[in-house]
Amino acid sequence: MGATFDFFEYFVFFYASSMFFVYLVLGVLSILNITRYRTYNSRLDDQFLIDSPLTPGISVVAPAYNEEKTIIVNVKSLLTLNYPLFEVIIVNDGSKDKTLDLLIEEFDLEETPYAYVERIKTKPFKRIFKSTNPKYSKLTVVDKVNGGTKADASNAGINASQYPYFVCTDVDCILDRNTMLRMIKPILNSKVKVIAVGATLRMSNSCEIDEGVIERVKPPKRLIPRFQELEYLRAYLFGKMGWSLINCVPNVSGGLGLFDKEVAVNAGGYDGASHAEDMDIMVKMAAYMINNHQKYKIGYIPVSCCWTEGPPNVRILGRQRVRWATGLAQIFFVHRKILLNPTYKKLGLVTFPFQLIYEFLAPIIEAIGIVYFIFLVLKGDVNWQMAGYIFLYSYSLAIMFGTMVIFLDNFVKRQYKTARETMKLWLVVFLEPFLYHPLLIYFSLKGYFNFYTSRQMEWGTMTRQGYENTNKQPKINTDSQDNG
């Protein structure tokens, strides 16, 4: 028994050390990639893209389920995006509230004949709405039977889209007006086919927002969203930017991602039963390219382009994270043939093993470690001096990584106006290991349990807070090319 405990202690120590080492390497790669981005980003001028007749069209797909509180403001925000050729497709996924009624009334929508081609199978499509008001000619609303997941609704939006690229976002997200101009550049600058591009997301909670436009970025006042702000910045600036440099990006966020439509459709689109649709479609698209012997890249840009309303309390955070954990378990079950399969190159030999070892297994190992430590305390067999060293070692590295992330965020672009606001975010670096991280462990384990016991999950259960608005109306971008 003693030998088993010794083995476990060494295993946990080396597991944690290897995790810190990997994240340190990712941090270095991220810095290199961010520096590289600042160089090539200047090669294509925004105005040149706006004026060029060759700039590719983009369809913005935003599923909506019971979003009556914010739907009008957010759709108006999407219509203000600065891009020469785009459309906005809202997918009403069988909402039970007034989401569709509000859309019809506000945007003068009427049911219209539409050549809806179901290239990706979804729950039954019902009808298409277009506006009788020329000001909203870019808006299309798809009404369908609820499919139970955002993935199914996104597929319907892709089916209705007309352009070669699509942006998938959440209807509650607020996008920077120049988001598409920024995200199309990695595609146009690359000699290798770029199948997807992601960008940094952050919390809209406590930001000053006027009719769907971010007027001033602020750190969230509530502690739970502020933890999420730090978590998101670490995931994007410290993780995905690093993976992007070596073309091993595990997923492009469901909150904001730009995709090559033809590759996405040929790969089968989103898995309609998936609760981790962002990773699922990325795995399928990458596997499709590999199976067809085509070179590809998945790009990421470090600029904050999207603000999303994060769960304001532990209860709503739990619903979100349990669903995410369930989806992660789904990914490894559905795509298990990819893991350690040399046929799938970096996807099978780097991306999948990392996600399995350091994302999926981490909550399990940490939970076992906590139980083991409690057992040692009760047994009176704790080497408190060594435990103190291990704690300081882990805690110091966590603070270092969190601090580096905040420096990187300010290196890319200073979002907060005052140093005090930046300090508010930095302070949660010290609290996260004690207050926030244990919650994530619990929710992850609950999500895994739900998956392996086949418990039914549904999307769209987050309670929206809504935004306080003035009477100021956003200017609809009617000067850009009409999408017909």
C-alpha cells in the first residue's frame, strides 16, 4: 500500500510539472505568434478590403433560443458590422418565448419563398423570413423545430447561407464592428488553405453598452464573470495563439469563429447531437482535409473581437460548465479513432493527446489528489514541510501564468482605460486557485458523470441579464454592397 501511495505522489508531482512546462512552452509560442501577427496584419489595409470587389462574402450565423431579452439589440448590433459583403442569418430554434414575434415586429419580417437546400441534415425546417424594409435587406431569419443543441441550429443557418465563408456566433455576443475585416486577413495572407479562424473573446458583463455597441470595456464587477474574463484571456492568448503557431488548434470557439463553408459542409457540418460543437466541427474539418491529402491551417488572431455575457453566478456557471464537460467527453468517444492514430498526424499525435491528458483527465486527477490529501490528514501522515513547498511551487506558477496573460493582453491592445481596472483583474489571479478552480473541477466531474450515465442535456438554459440602453440607435451599414 505504501508503494502505491508513493507512486501516486510522484505521479501527481510529475504530472503537474509537465503541465506547467507545456503551458510555459505555449506561452513562448504565443508571444512569438502575437509578434508575428502584428507584422503581417499591416499588409492588408482595411479600406482596401472594403473597396475591393474581390473581398469574399461572409454569412454571419447566430442561433437563438429563448433570447427575447436581448434579441433586438443584438441583431441590430450584428447589422452594424463593417464589411463590404455579408448577411446576417438568425436561426430561431423553436423558441418558446417571444423571440420570433419580436423579430417579426421590429424588422418588418414576412415569410418568403427561399431555396433552402438541406446540405446538412437538421431537425425539420419550417420557414424563412426576410424584411420588407430595405434597411434590413441583409437580415434572414430561419425558423425551425428545436433540435436540442446549438449545433443543430447552426447547421440550419449554414444551409441557408449564400457566401463561401460563415461566421458562427452566439446571438448574445457583441462583435467589434471590424471583426470580419480582421478575421478574413489570415485567410487572404496565407499560401496554405485556412479552414477556420478564431479570435479572443471576453466578458461583456459590466461593459458600457449602447444599443449593442461596446462604448467602454470594463472588468466585470461580479467575481464569477471576472474569473471567466481571466480564464478566457488565458485560453486564447496563452493557449490557442500558441497552438496556432504550430497548427495544432484544438477548437475555434462557438462564440466566434470564421469557417470555410465548403470544407465544413463536406465534413458533415456540426454534429447535431454534440454539446461541444466548436471542437467537434474543428476535428471533423481537420480530419476531412487530412483524409483528402490536403494541406490546411487553422488560424487565430489575438485581438479581442467578441464580448459575451458570462454566467453571473455559480448556479448558471454550473449549467454551462457541466454541458461543456459533457461535450468534451462526447468528443473523445465519438472521435476515439483519431487518438494516437499517426494517419491523422498532429491532430492524432499532438492535439488529441494533449486534450485528453491535460484537459479531460485533469479534473479527475485533481479530485483524486484532494481526496488523497484529506485521507493523509485524517491519518496524520502529512509531511507538512514538503506539502508547503509543493503548494508554493504550484501557486507561484499559477500567479506567474496569470500575470503573463494580463501583460500579453495589454501588449496586444490596452482594453481597460485605467490601471485600477487592470489591477481588479490581476487580483483574481491570487484568488482563482481557491475559489474558482475547485468549482470547475466539480462541474467537470458532474459533466463526465452525466455523459457516462446518458443524462439528457439541452442548450440555451442561461438566464440573460440584458443590457441597459440609451435612446441612441446604431447606424446600419447601408453603404456597403447589398447582398441581394
